[in-house]
Amino acid sequence: MTFAVAEQVANAVLYEGYVLYPYRASATKNRLRWQFGVVVPRGYGDRPGGEPWTMQTECLVDGGADAVLDVRVRFLQAQVRTVEQVVDAAHDRFRQVASLDVDGASLAAWDEGVERHLDLPGLVVADLIAGERVVPLATGGGREVELVRDASGAVAGRVIRELWPIEAVVRITGVGLGSVTRVRVRIENVTPWPFGDDVDRDTAMRRALLGAHTLLAVRGGSFVSLLEPPEWARAAAASCDNQHTWPVLVGDPQARDVMLSSPIILYDYPAVAPESAGDLYDATEIDEILMLRVMTLTDAEKREARATDDRARQIVERSDAIPPELFARLHGAMRSLAPAAAPAPGPSPEPSTQPLPPDAWDAFATAEGQAPRAELDSVEVVGGRVSRGALVRLHPSRRADAMDMFLAGRSARVQGVYGDVDGATYVAVTVEGDPAAELHDWYGRYFYFYPEEVELLAQGSGSPLVHERRE
């Protein structure tokens, strides 16, 4: 199999959200576990509002019926770790506790994740077109007890780890669509469910596939991007029905032989930043910020994080020991940009009516920490010209973001008029009545609108300044 090129990204998907800052079992955000790629037992998923009991991937293989597929299904199985303190070692009596301190070290109750996978190599596309392949996917249960002793050798407590069986099936089939084959990989959790509707979510999670995703590799063919399919494959790509998953090309950007079907929305050829010093289990966060936060934890908080999970322990130790030169790399990096596409034929755009001053680019380059901009004197808006200090009414029309709905019709104070490197002009404002308006102005953090979205208010409408108004 050729899944090595996808391993780093696939592991990031598998463990996304596994343990979150502040990396302690007692933290609220770490009490509701398992958010991504959850495939619950059917008996739990069929309830109104239940989580999905299936995951379905459909993708396109270009290469004819002789192409061969390798498929790997990966997920975590929840393993419940219970901590008990000794009451009477001679009579084997213990009581359950949230955590146990022994000789300065702690152990906390926690649900661990055990990696599981199912490999299905050498699937000939022609055979999949001829008929569905159904493969069972089962994991066993079990219970392990580990005694915890103090420095003197006396029993201080015990750790109990429990697993519950999971029964699932993987269904693989293919449909010929002209020059391509639509391949379907469907995962179904058919674990028996002898419980009523009132059972808690934790019971379902212990019988669920967690962080589930599918890897596919093809030999004698290639995959078609579903995000940017070529024109000839657009209809076939649109026919793919992906449920609770998102297939993208992964690995070498010059190749199309490996695909990752992820429960998290990704782009083609995702990659972990080379500057990243290790997993933080929150790919939506910035490594530098998370590590700075870990460094600010108290010794007691770090001790609890180490007790929560071995992966959390690694984060704390890595954050405490990271060399300055490696930490500096987390602050940012410049990437090489791909060449821009050639402009489409047609008339050239009209020149800006508000050209930038000759030294505008220098101003942009030296504006450390600020968005590229150059300050202009004034600009024509609805009702006249405005400059800094003018009182205006906001009429957002482009719906750039959700804030437009809240700011529509509000009065605002102009704090500047700016132009960008493309010649566009923007009116920077702070909203009247905002108690933080003065602070925003001090920081230079404004709302930006196009001139046609701004109306100059007449004299007497609250502005202490006099501005030209055109009737």
C-alpha cells in the first residue's frame, strides 16, 4: 500500500479534538468528547436527532476497469480508564475517584483512544462493478486491571481499562460512468443496541467508530479531484454522494494516486506545516498561541494535564523544552506562491478614479502589523465628500460578512480613507455608540466599507463638523 504519503495528515484527522487546551480531564471542553468522524451504533443513530450510523465515500477513478484499489478504514475505539483508590488491599476493596495522587504523580480518569484499522488491498475495479464487496469490521472488548503501588511497594490504588465490542461492515462497489468509475466505500455500524432511548451519549461513544476516515490508493489509474474536476468529469463528480465525509487528493501534488476521505473539510493536497513541532490536537488553532498558553499553566495544572493522557503529557513536556530557535519558527513563514493564471481575454479594467500616491507601496511595506493601505485625503460618497471626522450612515450592500446585517442603518464616524495596491478605496469607520470606539481608533481597528455603501449625514444630524453636501 502507498498510504505513507498521507500518514501525517491522516493522523491529524484521526486525533483532531482528542484532547484540547488546557489539556486537562477536568476542563469543560474535554468532558464532551469525540466530535469528528463519529459513526454510532445504528440503534442509537436512528433516534430523532441521533448522530450518523453510516459514513459513505464516493470518488472517481480514471483508468478503466483494470485499475486496482487499496482501501484502508481507520478509527479510534474508546477505552475507558477508571481510577480507584485502595480502601482495604487485603480484602481487595477499592473506591472510584476522579484522580489519584501517588508520590507526587497523578492519574486521572479518562477515555483513551485505541487506534484500529481495516486493510482491503488489491480490489480490482472490474470486480467492484460486477458486484458489491461486503467485509466485516469487528473489534473485541475486554477488561484490564493494573495495580498502582507507592515508593514503598504498598498498593495505593488501581487503574481499570475497559473496551466494548464494535461490529461494523464495509461495503465497496463501483459504477461505470463512461471513462471513469464511481467507487463507493460505505461504513455501517451494526453493533447490537439493547438499550432504550434514554441512554447517555457516553454509552454510544464506547461502541462507536471515532475519528473515522477512509484512505484509498489506486494502481493502474488515477483519482479525479472532486473539488476541481476537469470539465469532462464535472457531471460525474457532481453525482458523487458523500455522507459525513469529504474526499480530497493527498500526497505528492504531482500525483493523483492517493485520496483521503476525511470527516473534516479539507482542500486537495493538505499538509501539516513543516514548522509544527508536534501534534496539538487542534488543527484549527495556531501552534504558537497554544504553546504560549501551555507555558502559562501553573505547575499543578501541568501535573493534571500529564495525568490526563500520555499525549497531553507530551505536549506539556515539548512546550516546556522547545528551543528558542524552533519556537521562533512558529511565528510565521513565507511560502512560495504558484504563478498566477493568465488574465482572461477582454477589455482592460477601467483605471481607478482615486490613484494611489507614488510612495504607496513603501507605506504598505513598512506598516508593520497592519493591513496594506495608504491614507487618502477624502473620497466621494452618497451625499458629498467625506474625510476623517465625518458622520455617515452605513448601507452595506455586498454582504462581505455577517456584521453587515448588524451595522446596516447605523451611524458611524469616519476615521480615515484608504486605498489598496489594486486601486480600490475604502472608508474606515467606528460605529457611533460603541463604548470601545475610542479604543478601536487608538488601535487602528476599523470597519471598512466601499464609498457607495456610505452616506454623508446632513448638518444637525449629530456631526460637529461641517462638510460639503450636494443636493
